[in-house]
Amino acid sequence: MFIPVTEALKSNGKTIKIRGWAHRVREQKGAVFIILRDSSGLMQCIFKDSEEAKKVTIESSLEIEGVVKEDPRAPGGAEIAGTNIKIVGLAERFPITKDQSEEFLRDVRHLWVRSQKLTNIFKIRSSVFQAIREFYTARGFYEIQSPIFTTNACEGATTLFEVKYGKPEKVYLAQSWQLHAEALIYSLEKIFTIAPSFRAEKSRTIRHLSEYWHHEAEVAWMDFEGMLKLEEELVIFVAKYVLEKNEQELKALGKDLEELRGLKAPFQRMTYEEMLKEMGKKWGDDITDAEERELVKKLGNKPIFLTHFPREMKAFYMKPADKKTVLAADLLLSGVGEVIGGSQRIDKLEDLTEAMEKFGLNKKDYEWYIDLQKYGSVPHSGFGLGIERLVMWLTGSAHIMDTIPFPRTMDRIKP
Ligand code: 4AD
């Protein structure tokens, strides 16, 4: 029976079998040193006088049998004195060596996904999905899905991906589940999802993908304050979960654990107007993504809710807070900037009609959405969180492309 490397490392004196891939290979004085990698970790295996071991190339797949010996000098504190080795798949010369450009590594992404760095990030990413599900399940939410093919723009027409659907009306890939989610709260009340969203983003930044994973929540009877509280609890829960499950991976990635350990609610808040003063801007100015990161840094690298944006800067469905601003909040996190965008929604028919006119939307395109306001509408709020941006923050990654196995941007669709 094969055991994981992490278990083998703790099996001092025992004869065990492991299998995986040759992460490193070197020959010295007739002995072959193979660092074997499986999904759990790395372990050094030493073969003396083995012709088979001498044939091993980097990334060959192997089955190894041997005796575990504790050795503080070995990676992981133990190594294997190999007695048997079987090459399952002999690898050709592996194209990835040290010091290759980011661009090249993206071209060979199908092989680069084996790297320690990406493996660590993907393990944390996996924990994030688990954590989100645990968080909501414990709070009585239902996980529910909305369609990917849609005729409605949720977040403005400029980033829509149109698809050939063979219908007279235009069909797009969903930017968000929100509009359909608003129909589902009348029966399920508290709902969430994790699904892909699509944005034809023209901007080339460190945090924009054209296909990303979107966690969204929508809650009946929840107001703006309730929404901010839910977001705080979620972010703290996910950070704690990852700290517990992935301390080893976080450390290997060089993440500042104190930043995650020190998270406390309530998060700082700043209105759009206060942000203008802080950043020396004037009414109507937007905040760029680099400026968001600068602001978070300036205020001590702690999470910040930016709230009460001018209505015309945000989406049509947001409930006005006063004549000029809406009950919207972006949650900014260090090294990334906006990770969550949320709002209280308009919940009256006449307000929605007014908003659609103001935003120049064709009511015919949103007939079913407008209908929702006619049958027992209630106050409700919700938000969307970019999974990759959250993973960027958790792992301290410099680029969003590192947080998803096969990134899609306007420039890259392969591999
Ligand atoms: O702020 P956004 O556009 O909000 C919505 O889509 C709302 N309908 C969500 C809701 O209220 N249910 O997007 C939400 C989040 C952003 O804060 C960001 O983290 C992420 O989605 N996001 C992207 N992530 C990666 N690449 C992109 N191009 C992204 N666009 C948005």
C-alpha cells in the first residue's frame, strides 16, 4: 500500500511505499538522490547502486519502496533509504528550469501548475471554497445557482461578453448572479453561490480576469448595516479557517500571518467624500485600483469599507442613501484593493422605474426583474466577492493570475 509523503516522513524505521514525481534529481558518488513529490509534500530518497534510479529524469513518475530514516538535514526531517524503484512514466526533458520569465511560465502553465508556489496557493484556494460553504451552512443559508447565459447586463454594458445563441435578442455570459438571486430570496430568503462570472475587461491590471469565480450572497430583510456585518464575519471566518488549515502553505508563501491573525470587527469605514479628502480628489473622481491599495497602506493595511458612492458611479439597482449617494460599499484589502462590492437594493417599483430611466436602461429588457417589485417586495441586500482577489490577499500574491489554475484575460485564453 502506498502512503502519502507526509505520513512517510513520520514512519521512522519502517519499510514503506510512496509514489509521485521526481521533483529534483542529483547523482553523487554513485548514489542517486531523488526528491519525490506527491500532493502532500516532498521527501528525499537515496538509492545506492541502482541502475533504474540512474535513469530517473525530472518529473518522471515513480513508485519507491524503502526504509525511513530520521535525518534533521533532510527536507522534512527524514529520508528514505531506497530498496526498490519503478519508473512509471519516464519524463522527457522538462522545459521549466530556474529563472524563467513570467510570460514563459504562463505559456507552459499546464506544467507550471506543478510548482510548489502554485500548489501552495491552490491548496489555500481550496480551503477558501470550503470555508465559505461552512460559514453559510452554519447560518442557515441555501446554496443556489443562477444561469450563465443571460439577456441582462447587471454591471453595465461595457464588460459584457456576447455569445452566439441563435435568438433574436442578445445573449451574454453572466457578470453576476444577482438579478436572478433577487428573484430567489422571496422563497429561500438567505442564499449564496460560488460560480464563474465573466467580464470583458479592457483594463490590464494585477487584479482583473475575464473569467473569475464569484461568491455572492443575497438576503431578504437585510439592510445595509446587516450586510456590512455579514461581510466582516465572512472575511474573518475565512482568514481564521485558512490560518488553521494552511499555516504551512502561508509560511512557505511568505505571507504576514500577523495581518490575518489581527483581523477584528468592526472594520474601518470611510465614505466616498472622506476618501476624496484623504486622497486630494474632487467630487466625481473615481479611485483607481492602485490608489485603493495606496489608501489601505496609508491607513495601516487593515480592511476598509468605502461607502456612499455617487449614484452615477455605481449600478442602477442600488438604493439611494440621499439625493447624491447610494447605500453601496466596497471592501478594500491590503495589496489588492476592492475584494467585495455590495449594496442595499432598491425595493420599490417607482424607485426602480426612476433608476432605469436615469441609467438609460430599456425596461423591456428587464421586464421580469421589474416584476419582482410588484409581488411583496422587501428590503434586501447582497454582495459579490472575487474569490481570486480574496486568495491574492490571503496568499500575498502579486498578481491575480497566480490565484487561479488557468487564468483567462483579454490577452490570454491558453492553455
Ligand atoms: O463589484 P462587482 O462588479 O459587483 C457585482 O457584480 C454585484 N452584482 C455583486 C453583488 O452585489 N451580488 O463585482 C463583485 C466583485 C468585486 O468586488 C471583485 O472582487 C470581483 O467581483 N471582480 C473581479 N475579479 C476578478 N476579475 C474581474 N474582472 C472582476 N470584476 C469584479
